[in-house]
Amino acid sequence: MTVHPQKTRILESYLAGSWRPGKGDGKPLLDASTGAPVATIDASGLDLAEALEWGRATGGSALRKMTYHERALMLKTLAQALMDKKELFYQESFATGATRKDGWIDIEGGIGTMFAYSSKARREMPNTKVFVEGAVEPLSRDNSFSGQHVLTPLRGIAIHINAFNFPCWGMLEKIAPALIAGVPCLVKPASQTAYLTELMVRHILATGILPEGSLQLLCGSAGDLVDHVTGQDVVTFTGSAATGQMLRQNKAIVRNSTRFTMEADSLNAAVLGPDVSPEDPEFQLFIREVAGEMTVKAGQKCTAIRRVIVPGPMVDAVADALGQRLGKAVVGDPRDEAVTMGPLASKGQVEEVHARIEDLTSEAEIVSAPTRDLALEGAFAGPVLLHCANPLKGEAVHSVEAFGPVATIMPYDTVEDAVELTQKGKGSLVASVFTNDPQVAEEAVLGMAPFHGRILIGNRRSAKSSTGHGSPLPMLVHGGPGRAGGGEELGGLRSIKHYMQRTAVQGAPNLLGAVTGRWISGAPGHEDKRHPFRKSLAELKIGDRLVTRSRDVTLQDIEHFAEFTGDTFYAHMDAAAAERNPFFEGRVAHGYLIVSFAAGLFVDPDEGPVLANYGVDNLRFLTPVNAGDALKVQLTAKEISPRITADYGEVRWDCLVTNQNDEPVAQYDVLTLVAKEWQPKT
């Protein structure tokens, strides 16, 4: 039987609604382990200006018709579909040099990020098309003129230029916040591993979950892509600082003030606290973390530990422990389950790492290196550990990044010296401090913080729950100052807002309310004979209001509340002491007594569409309440947010409690869950 060689896959780009090959012969992409051809890549002759305009017009328009919750639920559905296909992605991922563990970070980590964004957006954003930010700013004494910040989706496209090391996660963690914001995306993966990104995009588009134009893919050179950006577009870049700076200075980006976020070189550090000895749990945690960061993804992580900063007397112990642990790494083809560290992404990357090691040896010596011959067919390189005896005077060890399984041990004398060493990296994505001493943690973290986007404190208490030094999380910012690029990604709502325009809107409260979909103080309310708690979401309107009867507060009420709750604070119980207080003229009612009486005034007791009270926001006590005062409540429906996946939604009520002189004594938001539809029970 004749065995025919498998035809090399030709990568295509998905642009302006169709899959398109480049016009040239293409560049071969090789399996990192075997050197066998995986695919060819080319983007010559493609009309990128057309693709950008098509994405803005088609994708942007479709996404903006949806609410934040609808877009978030769309992401959840897509993440579920991708999780069902994960084994296909794992098999393709082996060609990039990733082990199964490495692939988990890239594939399931990326899909998990989409799940996380979907959940956060549905919890923390309204089910609307405009995002209201912050409190209303009163701009006049009579509430006739107010201001409100709102966020709306940019009318452009998000261009994501990604690195080779995380072909799945790098794409998914960027498109998730952009799509929730309502901005379409064009993804340009690094060529070396673009075949995995292309495979995932094919499956994403095949689901039909995303509106047409929401996601495009460019496989190959970026060409003149960035030359066509506008002031409504966003460009994000992950890669080398040199390429990032070139893009940042692009004439179109500068001319249009296009938003540009860069994640670039980062010589991340791990600091072993001076309180730690080899017998302490923190020492083993430190060794495990450094070794893991050197070998996971073969050290090809933007967050990997490059500088190992330890107390001077601990250098030998750390070098020995790390050498022993790194010696256990099994380097080889990641398809072999016994392998714990795969190859680098390409032979070119191996040559680059070797060249950077040569640069580092001008200031450091190699103390641990592979003992086996790794001159295999693929792009293999074993872990290399160096030692720099005088790092405070060094330059290369703080500026040269070998983007592979390479790290340098650096001694320090004081915590202040350790902090200075971390700062010599001129800005990093992440650093870690391993200590069990609160004073060391405080001094180190506050000294390092201005130069780092994230800092991990590792100790015995968090050992089992910690996500580790090198794991960016959807709810925490991922980025860093200076050399690291000066940008931020992730961070929950922070990254979603990056794709929206913040606008201060000023005007009369009723007109502001029409824009924001919220009732604003100073706008008229709507009173009718029907209690608003008797209305389902289908019937309730913004501005529906209840004004209650009055209730007198007596001294007996105050004393009973104090005895019943155990709150016998002197201002409530001791007249003489209360009079000496600069805020009171005598015994005053408890704040929570006021809130309780208010609830008694506005609550409708019968079964109805209001299902639960789930909280109070922004509670403030404004005027003291004394025995003999009379309380009254004005309750106004402030915001209505139906849940997209439930038969109820949230209603935020403005609750204003006043006394007999119409002075506000308390104000807060009452949060309730209300049924979308309600039929009285018979």
C-alpha cells in the first residue's frame, strides 16, 4: 500500500465576510518538535482597508443592537461550544511545542476567561445599551441642572495583534471585553502558531453565534493594516518592545489619537524574603514557583520569572535547590505523556535564546544547564540558570530577556536593595515576594508597586489557593508600566471600558434620565393609586413613585430598639452624653431604626411581583432624628434591569426619608428582585 504524505494546510484569512488565501506562495510553518511542515501562511494581496471598514459597518452595527447582557450571554454560549471542541485544539497545540499542561493554560484558560467575562458583565453591568458610570453630579442648587458620565461603544474596530506563545488565550482574552463592550474585532496572530488560532476561529465562526462582522482573522503579515485606523478604533499589541514602539509611532495612530495598548518585554522578578530559611514552607514555594515559571511553556511566557532575587547568604541553597528541580524536567515531544517541557516555538526562537544567554554571560555565570544532548530535530532547549554576583551594578541582567527557560539568581543585602533590583527592570508585568513577615511584605510591595502591574505575595497560608506568579486573571489587570508597555488588559470592567467612550452629559434631570434609562433626582415622578410593589417588570416604569404617610418617632421606640438589638450606644441612651456630642442636641434615633421604620412605611405586605430585597446601596444618614420627629418616605423606581436568563430582574429604588420639616434624614437605594410577569394567586 502506498502512503501519501499529508498535504500541507494553507492558512486563510477571514476578511469582509469570506475566507481568503494570500496571493503569494506562503511561508512554511513547522512542528516545533519534529520539524515537519504544519501549514503555510501568507497575507499578500489582501485588502485590509476593506476588512476594517466592513467590520466597523457590519459587525459594529449588529453588536450595538444588543444589550450588555445579550452580548455577555453570547460569549457564554460561544465558550460552551469551544469547550466541546477542546480536544481538537489540544491536538493542534502539540505542534506549537506545548505540553498538555501548557495547552490547558492556553485553551481552557482562554475559554475560561470568556466564561468569567460573561459572568462579570451580567453581574456588574446593566441589561441596557448604555453604561452609566458613577453618581449623578448636581450642578445647581434646585436640581434643575445635573451631570452624568456615560459610556458608549466606540464606532470603530478593535485590532488585536498577538504573540506566538498563547495562540488561543491571547485572542480570547482580548476579544471577550471588546465584544461585550459592543466593538467588533480583527485578530492578527503571530505567524509561528497562527494555525492553532485559525483552527479555533473556524470553529467560532461555524457556530453562527457571533453576528456577522464581529470577528475577522488575518493570517500573515500585518502589511498596511494599521495605516487605516481611525480615532474610533483600538489597537492592542503583544510582542517585542521594538515592534510595539514602531506601531505606536504609526502616523495614523498618532494623527487620529487611536487608542493603543501594548504588552511588551518584561523582566519579571521573584523575591525571597530575608525572613525565609531553607526549612520554611516559603522556601519550597519559592523554588517550586521559579522552576515552574522557567519550564511551563518552556519559559515562553510574558509573565515568566527572569530574575531570582534572594538574600546573599541564600544564593547557594537556592541555586542547589533550583538545579535539582530543573534537572528533573523531561524535555521532548509534548505528545509523549512523560514529557514535562516541550520545545520552543521554532528553531529561530532557540537561536534567539542562545544569543541572549551569551549577552547575559557578560555579567553572569551559568550555574545550571542541561546535562543531555538536546541537538534534536525540533526546537529544543533545556533550562539554564545563571548567577550574577553584583546585580546592583549590572545592566544586561536587567535589560536582556531570553524568552525561554532562562533565569538569573541575584543576591541582595536589604529589602531596600531587593526593591531597587526589581525597579532596575524599568517596568514589569508581575513580581512576586515570598515571605511570612508582614513588615517585609509591606516594605517590598509598596516599593515595587510603581514599577509593576501585579504583585503576588506567596506564603504558607495561601499556598494551596494561590493561582501563582505567572497566571493573569480575568478580574485583575494584566499589564505593566515602562518597559512592559504601559498598558492594561483584563481587570474585569476596566478592560471593557477601554473599548468605550466616556462622555459627561449635562442637562435637566428628566432629559438626563431619558438618555441613561434611570430616574435622576430632580426629575418628576409618577404617582398613581396602585402601589408600585404591585407592578411586575412588564408594568413598572422608571419614575413610578410612592409617597407614604408619616410615622412619629417616640422615646419608647428608641429605647425598645436599643434593648431589642443590643445597640445601646450612648447617643441613643444617655441624654447628657449625647448633648456633649458635637453632632447631636440630645438622644437620637438609631440609623437602622430609621431604615426599619422606612421599610414599614413603604413595603406592601401582600404576596406579589416583588420577590426579595437583596440589598441596600449608598446608605447615608443626613440629619439626626430625635424623639417627636415624624418620618415620611418617597420611594421612586430608579432603574429596571431584567435578567436575560431568568423570569425576574433587578429594580433599584431611590428611597428618600424626610422629617416633618421636609429635611432629608436618610437616603439610599433599595435593591429588589421583581418578577417579569405576575398573576395574582387565587
